[in-house]
Amino acid sequence: MQQVTNQEIFHRTFSLAPLLALGAFTTFAAMAQAQDKPDLVVALDGSGNFTNLQAAIDSVPRDNTERKVIFLKNGIYTEHIRIDTSFLTLRGEDRKKTRIVWEINDERKRPDQHKDGKGLASVNLHNASDIVFENLTIENPANLGLKPFTLYSSGTGTRIVVQNADIIGLGGDTLSLWSKGLYYHRNIHVSGTYHFVGPRGTCYLADSTIEVLEKNKDALFNEGMDDAREKFVLHRCRFISQVPFRLGSWFRDGAWYFVDCRFPDTLATNGAPHLSAKEGYQFKWPTNRIYFADSEGPAYPWLADNLAASPAKTAAAVSAAWTFSGQWNPESTNAPAILSVSAKDDLIVVNFAEPVTVKGKPAVRLASGNSATYQSGSGTASLVFVLPASSPAAVKSFDLTRGSIQASQASARPRYVTEAALRQ
């Protein structure tokens, strides 16, 4: 472990190699937009489909199963947001200039703040899975009370991606995904005071900045009560703080991994993640699952490498795929796999290993030179194409000149089917 000062931490520029492996996040939004035209555009100046973000969200049915991209043009969207729909991508035009801002205070201090029923945070997810937030800022400017939440999830939501984003709060519980799901965060900046990054479930947080605003606070929270594999992994993250702080605490079962992280000299001597057990709770797994590897910061004995004692064993083994124990790989670039292709009557059915979303009018090229046109199946794992009259059903490839097929599941980058996927 190397010792560095708070000033060095503050001005450190991280290696771009891990980001370039996925595609630089500074160009990510532009790349994604070039590949896939958004389904809905929100613009304050009236140049889009909506001038109001909540209205755009509400226009998507709650039982939606297709990947829907909502593109937000630059502006400050002063809205209290609730999302009850799955498979949504909220993509900003510019990380700093596309801002969702809503002041909502701790309900113990201002119960009147919650009369609209949308939830206790600026942006609320309820039973919403496969959600992507990217290239934008979400901010709660409230400083009254203990927990002015900014981004929050409840219910059964899982596979939530937050990347290339600022999640800004001035108090506790800024980024609180509490639906006991799987969460992927990369290249984000989060600010707050107490337990302001607090996943319940499994979370992979990488290449990000965690800014502590108040002294002598536990910055992080972690809880994984349902499965011994649940964990909070921080990979290549840096902490910045001008005041003394502690890393975090937890009340029930949890596991912590700090791999290649940078800690300032304001990290307190007693700043290790510490247990503050809830009365009557029966722990299922060991309470000493706190691991460090390749850290830079104060020369505290508890910051020494001990990852060899963890299930990961080595820092090289730690990745998003490892974190989610095979349940999800948000960094995968593999296109949805084709399980089978069958012909019946005048139809061709292509079965995938996972649900896919169709945009536009893709087709299936046939060995005869004709094409089978797309009919139905978007949002499911089976797509149906209609054969021309009296045409043999032998397939050659996909024709994606007028449409696309992509995985519906949330991921760091869209995963598109290629034309060659059907070649025999």
C-alpha cells in the first residue's frame, strides 16, 4: 500500500485503460445514439416529443418488455420523478448540462414534501428492472434533515445501471438502491454525508469518485441478507474529502471489497467499515468480510492487502461478472445467442437465449435472394418473420439495413445482433 496525501488524491487522474476496454465514456453516449435512434425525445424548448420527462416515462406502458430509450436534450428538468416501468434507458445529451433537479427533504423534517406520492427521493424506481441512467446529472439540493435521498429504488427492481453520471446530494442516502437487486455503476460522481452510497443487494462500483461532505460520518452502507454472494465491490474508486470521515457501517449481513481504491489523508484512523448490529438480528454469515487490495492511502494496518482471504483470492479476479456471480454480466459485449431457427407454414421463427428488442424493420435474407419480413416478437425471446409467397425457407443472414435487434436486458453498452448471426 502506498501513502498519498489528500491533495494528491484530489488531483489524481486515473488510467483510462479500464475505460477504453469498454469504450471511452466521454464518447459513449454519442456512440450509442449513432447506433440506435431514441424512441422518445424530451426537450424543454418543444423540439422533442415531450417537454416533460415524467410525461415521457408515463407514456411507456407499465408492462413494457422492450428496451425504450428516452433521450433528454440539455436543460434543467425540475421534476419529481417516479419510474414504475422496466427496460428504460434515460440518456442525457451532456452529463453536466442535462440535469434532473428536485428538492425533497427528509420526511421527518418536512412531511409535506411527500404529498404527491411519487416517493421519498428526487428520482424513484419502484418494481422497475433493467433501468439505465447515463450521461446526465441527478441532483437533490435539499440540506434540511438527515436523509434527502436523490436516487432510490424499492420493490423488486434489479439490473440497474448508472454510468457517466453525477448523483448529487448534500445529506445522507444520496444513492440508495434498496430493492435487493443487482446494481452496476461506472464513471459516476456521488456526493453526500452519511451512508450516501448504500446498496442493498449486490453492487459493482468502478472508476468513480465518492465525495464526503461532512466530518466524522460513515460514507457508505451495505446490506446483503438474502444470499452469501451479495456484496459491495468498489473497484478503482477514489474518495475525496476535506474533513475527517469513516468508510462506512452496516446493520445486518454484508460484505465489502475495496480493490485498487484511493483514500485521502482525511480518512480517519478508526475509519474501517464497522458493524453496528440491529438488535435481535441473527447473522447468517461471518461479519469480518471486509477486504482490501492494492490500496493507496494512510498507512493504517487495516488498509493492508487481505484479499487472499476472500473468495476472489486475487485482485485480477475481481470484475463485474465476478461480482454478480454469474447472475448478470453488464459488461458483456456478446450479442444475444440464437438457439434455433424453424420454419412453419409461411413463417420463420428465430429463438434467442434471452429477450430481444426490435427497432425498425429488420428482415431475414433467404438463400433464394428474397427476404422474410419481421412480423412480431419484440420484447420476447422469439421473433417471427413472414416468408414471401412460394419462397423456400432456407435462411442466409439477417438484413439489418432498415432495423436492428438488441438485447432487452440492461447493460453498459447495447448488445446488437449482427447480420452474420444467421449465416449457415
